[in-house]
Amino acid sequence: MWSGGFPASYTDMFSPRRAAIDLEHISSAAKCSDLAMSFYRALEEDESTLHFKLFYPDQPLPLSDVMPIFDNLGFRVLGEHPFEVIDRHGKSVWIHDFTLQAHTGRVVDIHRIRPIFEDLFRRVWHGDAENDAFNRMLLTSYMSWREIALLRTFARYMRQIRFSNSQTFISNTLVNHMDLARLLLEYFEVRFNPDRFQSDGQSKAAQQKLEIEFNAGLDGVDNLSEDRVLRLYMELMQATLRTNFYQHDENGGPKPYISVKFDPSSIPDVPLPLPMFEIFVYSPRVEGVHLRGGKVARGGLRWSDRFEDYRTEILGLVKAQQVKNAVIVPVGAKGGFVAKRLPDPSDREAFQAEGIEAYKTFIRGLLDITDNLVDAGIQPPERVVRHDEDDHYLVVAADKGTATFSDIANGLSADYGFWMGDAFASGGSNGYDHKKMGITARGAWVSVERHFREMGINPALDEFTAIGIGDMGGDVFGNGMLCSEKTKLVAAFNHIHIFIDPTPDPEKSFKERKRLFEMPRSAWTDYDTKLISKGGGVFSRNAKSIPVSAEMKKLLGIKSDRVPPNMLISHILKAQVDLLWVGGIGTYVKSAGESHSDVGDKANDGLRVNGAELRCKVVGEGGNLGLTQLGRIEFALRGGRMNTDFIDNSGGVDCSDHEVNMKILLNQAVAVGDLTGKQRNVMLEEMTDDVAALVLKNNYRQTQAISIASEDAAVRLEEYRRLMNTFENEASSTGRWNSCPTTKPCRSASSTRKA
């Protein structure tokens, strides 16, 4: 088949014996249409020199794809010889013969390294392992790709908890102290490998022995930063409660992702506030965290685009979720993931498909280490050693980027036989459609109505002006801008366009907004320009500058004839209107005492304004984190009316909790045969209006309670001062005091009142 296909350059360089060995790899590569490899040492060469042959069908391998892999494995390439072998049918296989030498120059035990080297190279090539400096541990300590992946997992988590050292420094530390790195792996093995776990007592004794040995080894680490890295590894492993590291996939091999469950209170210097539990999921394809404030907690999962600090984003959201969940039994939870191998966004379907696969991996990572409830008893996950109590309540919901993913999550719940069934992810085909119900926006509109009512305005009958953040295709913005036919939306913006309508006709503009809301994937550019008043228009945020009409100048107080898009948005935020409706993603208002870096939303640094600069009368926060807490306080101290995001938009989570509780109850009836699945779904649908009424009643009552408390706040200033003193004292030990005013404004307000 291949006898006449070897080029002369090959036959001159290699013996028939070597060709016979290569022929097996050539046949394998041709048959499987995949990479084959051979790692060997030539007898006539120096012991420090190795050869690595790659066999690839049909086309040569790009050297730019291969060379970085060798470099990160700790080898330098001394030379490369390519050969094309062609069989009698014209099928070709390319042979690349690389001459390698370790960066250190030391002799490598080829028999020991061959299987793990070829395995890691194949994993990196196919994307099952990352190509980075951590792979040098294969050469320095003969670690397998899976052991390296475990150490890399903890390093990736370190980045998310704002550990100051870089990933390269962390990998260098492990390479420099391989004995300690090996002790870390042994500690993890003793703590979590179910095949070695015999009893709690024996496990703890073995862990204690390894910890003593590890701490003794740290005495020999002279560099303080390296000492910090190694200590943090041990502390993170000690704070780990569960892992799926020893679980198998359907083929009996290791799973392509790693999930670990932490007790954050056991991790030193982790950013506050501390959730009760945290799950971190890592793979070359996706990373994510899930933070829970308690055993019974709920909140959405977000598809984040903040690769470097997605945990910071999720931590900010979970703070709001904790308070938002005051109207329900479960405390706050929030999760988020980043897809690391997204294709070009121009290919929308491929982009979405990769996001879905990343989401699936993240969900699997959560379910892998969560207990199940079977026949009223707890069933721990297979091959998981647990260092915590039973923990079976795991509920997820939709958030930014995952609004249509509930059925996917519930499908995975069914695959795992998880006790919650389709109550695992609220919404979906048999759940409440929040956008269709408009429940989040309607709940936030209850706050807006109360603010207006206390000003003597009835938004159902009286015309009022508004600016907004978002577009009509969005749930919260779209539904919110349809809550009143008297809304005069004079300006709005999202991440792509800026919409300005200086003197809108309320009736006509309402109908046009409704048309856009009902149009799939609508944008501001779909707005009928004939209905936009004189001087207005729809402008791209990618434009170098935007012309400012006389009407826009009057509306926004601009003097220039042209302004950059970000400056125009800043002027919109500072417009003198009745309402600012927050329905989009991002933080647009801070306080004068905060820097943009304090806000943690770099994308909007160029347009953000201070709370004191807002000239609107009311802010309605249908979306999360539109203003910082100090920005809200600054706006309110100048007479502005608002609550917070966790008050205004609590309707969504309240609705989801009703759904989950009803499904848990009704699923039991289905299980015993009292109901069919179809009957259950009909019952849920028939209760839609009742659920909405209960949710909106909660929104009404909590805003009413705030208004009542505000009425006598002045005469109870001393009580509030004492309450804040209590919070401050608690904060000194827990660090939970966040963005709240000091007692100084209370004393100032009290003095003003007495005068």
C-alpha cells in the first residue's frame, strides 16, 4: 500500500526498521483521519536530544500551531523535517520529525515521559487541555495532563478572587517547587479520591500528616510571593468541600471539566461579602462560578463577557439578589459563566451554539456535585467524597444571555434524574414567560407609579417625559415603555444605537414602540423615522461624531454642533425629564466620590455621570446595577425619587419562586398518578394571572412600606443613627458594610431640622 510512497529524503534519513515502526502510525493516521505520534530517542544522538514525529493526513501541519505546544511543554525545537508519504490510491500522510531538547538541557526519562507526553499533546491539540505554561510540569515532575488541569483549575480561581500574582508566576512557582506541588496533589488525592477514602478519621489523619510535611517544606521557600501562592493552594484545597474530579464520563474516562465546591468563609482575603457556598467550574471551553447565600437559595445564571473578572460581576449581582429575595423564602444566589472559545460574532448561529455548549457544561458541573432527593431520602452524587452536610436545593433561572436556556437546563436536570425536574430552571416551555407576562417591568413600574403619585402625577392619565437605557426588543425596557400610553420617550440608548425624539406624540410613539416590541430581534433602527419629531433620529454609537440639531440642543442643553456618541449619552443621562427608566445592562451613574475603577464596569467609563448631575425627577430600576449605591444616595440627597434595583425589579425572582414551588408540589402529584403532566401544565397556565397579581401585590406593599417609613424618617433619625452604628460595628468584623452612608449625614440632617 505504502511501499513506493516514501520520498527519497526519508529513505536516506531512516532505516527500514524505523520505517516499519512509522508505517503503523502512518496507517493509523490515514485510517482514523487524525493525528498520530511517535516519541523516541535516536541511538546515535546525545541523550539530551529527543525526537517527536507527528503523522497527519492530507495536509502538512502549520508549524505556528505546533511550536507553542512544545514551548509550553518545556522543550525547544532544534529542527524539523517534513516528509509526504503517498499510498497507491493517492492518499497522503505528512510526517513531521521534530528534534527536541529540554529548556533545562537535562536528560529526560523517555520511557516514563512517553505515554503522558503523547497524551497531553493529543489533549492540547484537540482542545481537551489548555496550552499554557502549566504544561511544563509534565517535564519537570512527570505529571499527567489531568493532574496539571487540577492545579490549573485552582490557579484560575485565584485570578477570580483577585489574587495579585499572574498565572505565569503561579505556574513558575509550581515548577520551581515540584516537591511541594506533588504534596498538594497527594493532599487532594487523600481528601477526595473515593477509591482511597476509608473513613473520616483515617482521611483526616493522612491530611494532617501531609499538611505538616507541606508546611515544613514551605520553610525552604525563600521568595515571599511564591510562599503566598503555595499557601493559597493548600488553603483552597482545605476550603474545598466537594469535587467531580474523580467522576467518570459515559466512556469510563475523566470528565472534560472540573467542578469544585468551596466554603468561602475558609478562604483568606476572599472579596466580600461571603456567600455560604460557591461552586467553580473549569474547562478549556468554559469557566464559571455559582454563589449561594444559603442552603435554600435562588437566582439566575448569566452569560458573562468579563473573562478576567466575571466573579466580581456575579458577586455584585448576588448582593442585590440577597435583598431582592426578601419577598420570598429562598435567599439570594447568582451564577455566571464565560465561554472561552466563541467563534466570530458575525456567525450568529455558531456563536449561540457555542454559548449553549458552554452553558451545558456549566450546568453539568453544578449538578455533578449536588445531592439528589429520592423517595424522601438524600442520594449523594457518585464518586464524590463530601466534607459538608446534605445539600440538595439547587435552582437556577435566566439572566443576561440565558433567557431562552431554561429548557436546556431542565433537559439536563432530567438526564441527571434531579428531583426538581423542570422546576430546576424556572421559565421554559412549561413555565412562566417573564417577557410575555412583563412581570419584572410591571413590578418596577409599581415603584414608578408610587413615586409619581406622591408627586401628584397619575402616569396612566398625565403625560410625562422619559429617557431610557435599553431597546424595545428587551424584556424589561420594552415592557416598561408599554406600561403607560402617556409616556413621552424623548431619548434612549443601548450598546449599538442612540434614539432621540425631542417632542414625541405619545399616542403614535406608543403604537410604534409596541410594534417594535412585538417584532423579533428589533432594533432602534427599525423605528419608523416618519414618526420621529423634528430634530430627532437614530444614531450609531460607532459614529465618529453625531450632528446635534437645534431641537436636540434645547432638549439636552448642548451647545456644540457635533458631539461624540459617548458625550451625547452623558447629556441624555443628565436631561431634565420626569423619568429615567433603567432597562439595560451596565452601570451608568456613580457618586462624585467614586472613581470609574471603583464601579467595575469599564465599558461605560467614557459616558458615566454622577448622581448629583441627574436632572430627572424619578429613577425606575427595571435592570440591575444601573447606578452604584453611593450614586443613588447622591441623587436622593438632591431631591430625586428612587428605591433601588433590588426593590424595583424583585418581581422576576418572586414570580420564578412561585413557579418553582408550584412545580415541586404538582410534580409530586404527577409522580403518584393523581395528575398527568398535561393537566399540571394546564393548571400552571391557568394560574398565570393569579401569580402575577400576588407578585405585584408584594411589589406594591414593599414600596408602600418604604414610603411610610420615609414619612417619619426625620423624627426617627436617632433610631436610624443607632441602627447604622450597629451595622458599622458588625462590618468591622465581617466586612459586610457596603456603600452605606455614615452617621455624619444623620447629624447634619438633625441639626438642620432643629434649626
